Amino acid sequence: MPRWAGRVNIDGMPEAAAAPLAEPRPPRKLYRSSDGRWLGGVARGLAGHLGLPVIWVRLVFVGLFMADGLGALLYAAFWFFVPLGLGGVDAQRPPPFTTETASDGRRRLVARKPDKGQIVALLLMVVVAMVFVGSVDLGNGAKAYLLPAVLVGAGVALVWRQADNARRARWMEAGRRRRTLSLLRAAGGVVLVTAGVSGIFVLQGSAAHLGSVLQAALAVLVGITLLAGPYLVRMTQDLSEERLMRIRAQERAEVAAHVHDSVLHTLTLIQRNAENAGEVRRLARAQERDLRTWLYKPEGTGKDEADEPANLADAVRRNAAEVEDKHGVPIEVVVVGDCPLDERIAAQMQAAREAMVNAAKYGGEGGAVQVYAEVEGKTVFVSVRDRGPGFDLDSIPADRMGVRESIIGRMERNGGTARLRAVPDGGTEVELEMERAEKTS
Amino acid sequence: MSEPTEANESVEPTGGSAAERHVRVVLVDDHRMFRTGVQAEIGRTEQTGVEVVGEAADVDQAVTVITATRPEVVLLDVHLPGGGGVEVLRRCAPLMADAEQSVRFLALSVSDAAEDVIGVIRGGARGYVTKTITGTDLVDSVFRVQDGDAVFSPRLAGFVLDAFASTDAPPVDEDLDRLTQREREVLRLIARGYAYKEIAKQLFISVKTVESHVSAVLRKLQLSNRHELTRWATARRLV
């Protein structure tokens, strides 16, 4: 995921510098924790980054809060600048979002454990705030501004949490909460901020001026949006463009890596085996095939092809590739149409593979083996053709079961037909025809 | 490329009487190694009858060389700097249309991507062969293109069958957008690796008839409903 690489680099922080560098893994970055957080996930994130128990970090923050609210400032700064991420999660704690995804409205009260934590945090904060307010000795006039200021702070916090949730929903499927809830939250934040701001104004003037003050506030807001809007838009555009460039660069690097890994190695092998024409050809064919799949199949990058093929085209190509590698005879594959594999088609694929092996073994001298597969409606047709010396079924002793059993017999047992015939100008062609099973249609 | 085991019994156009047949060819490919290889393989004029009169490595060069030398056949790579083979075809369209001495194009590519191949064919190329083709077959193909015939490799035949099979929507021009049963059969046999001669034997028709079927398919491919085919090619890329 490129977005991790593009995050604001905060590795210059002393904590990061102190991180152990024994393992050659990428440098750890500080993220706020999205799991099990009470407020912004700052404490958890820091704890995970520093390798300390969460409670210590939280206590430090509370302690700092006592010192003229320094803790709150610090916390707010972290919240603002550190991106939300998956870092800093304690391994032993079960991830709380599993309970969240299981919620269906009714069970949410039980499932939403983090909310309980939030309530505790909120209560704690209120208590701390009381202590703070009680202990701070301000002028009479200044004290009146405290409540609006707290309101503003709460509103901003609410809106920022909202933004976090949106961000989390982007890379985690857990963002299934009701839209209304998030809307309510955002609205609540805005109302709180507005109330706080207008409270400050109202305190200055009298309640009679409330209307005009609100208007002025609105005007200022609109003005700011108008001023900052274009810059914001341009910034987002620049960012997305930059991300695109980064993705491209990454793709290029991937191609280079692939070319380096497989192509150069194959070329080296070819140089080593220069006298052995057959081996060289086999290596070159295998490499060509590999590179082709890699280049022209965007989704199947050829890396994770260990699993069984699910459709006809893949199955045919896979079989051909395997036979080609084993017997060193080039096999040219043409597939028209495609369909999912069912038992019948799978049986046909096995028969086709057998035919390819035969063709490669006995007809490979005459040149490439040609395999053609076509899906037309419900019929799947496969033809395997070689240019060898030809083949007469009747001349093969009855006890030799190869062709009879593994090709003809197999096709007929599954309700298909197999035909072997000599091609006019030499060579043999095996034609396999099979109807697809009913249920797949 | 110079394999001792020549692919098949395919027609030896050279024989001993090659001198009668003569074709002037321009090679367009951005890989000099490849041009040299092809030149070495088919360029022995007295044996093959093929005379390489020019080479080009990109689109601009190609257009210049082709206009200057007026060859009968151009061996055209699909991937070229400056816009690819399609661009060469576009800019050489007047030369192709020239009734008196028409230049014909044969696409020669390593690409497996259907839209590359279908792209050059729709651009006016008379055929498409892969670079793994043997020298003998290539010479044969060049002469066939010179004769005005179409050259389909098995793979191209597969692509074409696929393209026409998947155009389910009612075609704009019924006659043009549909392959006849016979054309389909011929294409299928090409896709199965049959030579024209073998197809003729198989279907009890003459080689000339096979050729005319193939040419008809080519014409349909070049003229048929553009939108459908483009959509098909795009969808294929995404699949």
C-alpha cells in the first residue's frame, strides 16, 4: 500500500531514533492506534511505539495535564499531527472491532466495549478539568471564558474523531456504522464549536447582539472557506497526482525486479547450457511463457499461481505449460471463449493433458504441438494436434491402455466423445468434445 | 531462430525456381538484433526471392523509408517508438490505397495482447504472425501477402473467433459483422494449426477458396462495427 510510504515522516523524533535497529525491517513509524483507544489513540500509539504499557503513558499524560494543562496541549498536538494507523496495538488484547462488526443494532450496547472506555475517559477528563479549573487562579473576567473555551475544545475533538473514523473506514471494512450516527456526530461537533465561539462573543457584548454576532461568525466562516478553498483543492490534487506518480514508480520497480529475478537468471542458465540445444529451448520457452503471463495478465501477476485453476482457459494453459516443461516440446495454445470448470470439463482437461503428453512424446519431432480449445454454448471442444509420424489405434495392442482408457474411456465415462484421426499430411489429431454440466448454466 | 528441425512440411516457396518470384520488403522493428536476424534468415535473395530494400526503427523512419522505397510488403512490428505499428499504418494509408502499386503490411509481433493484434489488423495490415515463426513460414507468408492474400496465425484466428463470438449485440451491418459458417470453420482450422492446403483437403474445397474465405474474414474484421470490437478489446484487457 503506497499510502504508508507517503505518510508524513515523523521518524526524526527521538523515540524513533531509539527504536531497536537489530532487524532489517522497515523503520517503525509512529501511528495513533485505532483499536481500543479512549480518545484519539495517542496514548496507545505512543505506548506501542515505545514498547511501554499503555497505562504508563496515560498516567504521564494525566500528570502533565496537571502542569498547567501541558498534557492536553501535547495530546492535542499528537492527535493533530500523527496519522491514525494500526501501529501500537497490544498483541494480547483481543481486537475490539470484531465485536463491532458483529453488531446488528441491538447487540451494540454489549459489543461496543471501547465506548465504555470512552465514558471512563470522559469522566476522568471531567474530574481532571474540575481540578484544573479549581486550581487555576485566573482573573474573574478570564474565568467566564473557560466554559465556552471548553465547549470549543470538545467540539473540535468531536469533529477530529469523526475524521479519524472516516480515515479508518477507508482501510478497514469496519466502517459499517450508521451514516446518521456519523452525521450526528459531525453536527454535534459543529454545534458545540459554534456555541462556544458565540458564547465568547456574547460574553463580550450582550445577549441582544446574538443575532448579529452569529451573522458575523457565519460571514467569517464563509470568507475563510472561500479564501482557503482553492488552496485546499489544489493541495488535494497535487497530493493525488503525487500518489499516482508513486504508484507508477512502484510498478516500474516491480517490473524491474521481475525482469531481474527471472529473465536474467534464465539468460544466465541459457549461457551455461549453450551446447544443449534442447535445454536452452526449454528454458527459453518457460521464461517466455512466464513473462507473457506476467505482462499480459494484469490481475494474475503469475506469482501466486499455486492454487488450482478455476476456469477452462487457465486449465488448458497450465496443462500445456506443464507438459511442455516436462517433455521439452513447444506447445502452442489457442483458447476461444472461457467457462468455469465442472467435473465433466475437469475430466476433459485430464484427457486433454494425456493427449498432449502423447503428442509431445510421439509426435514432438515434427514441430510444435498445437492445442485448440473452444467454448461454444454448452459445448467444450479441445483439439490436440501433432505433426509426428501418425498413429493407428488399431495397431496398438489391446492390453495397452494408455489411449483407450485415459483418453477415450475417460471421455465416454463422463458423457463426452473422443476421436483420434490421422491428419492427411502426417500427424495425429485428438478431438475431445464434452457438454458442460447442467447446473453451471 | 535457425532451427535445424524445420517446423513442418509447409510449402517451400524457394524450391529451385525461386528466381521467378521476387518481392521487395522493408523491415520495421526497433530492435536492431531482430532486424539483423530476419535479414539473415529471409534476405538471401537468390534463394528466397526476398529482397530487403530498407529498414526502419521508429514510426518516422518507417514512413520515410516506405515512401521512398515503395516496397511490396512491409514487415511491421506492433510496438514501435513514436506511436506503434498502428501509427505507421495510419500515415501510410494513401500508399495502401494506391491501386497501381499498393504497399501491403504484415504485422510481426511478440505481443500476445489481443488488442495489439486486432489493432494493427483493423489499421489495415494484411496479416499477423508471431516472431517465433520459422524463416520458411515467414517467406511463405510474405509471398502470400504480396499476392493480396491474408495471413492468419493460429493465435490471430483465435482472437478473431473470440471477437466475433462475443459481439452479441445486433450488428450494425448484418452482412459485414457476421462470419459465415464456412468462414468460421476455416478460422477454426487455422486456429488448430492447419495449413491452407490441409484445410482445403479437410473441407473438400480448393486452396483458392480457403484464401478467399480468409480474405473475407480480414475484410470484415477491418470494416465491421468498430465500437463493438473496441469495447471487446477494452473489456478483455480488464478481464
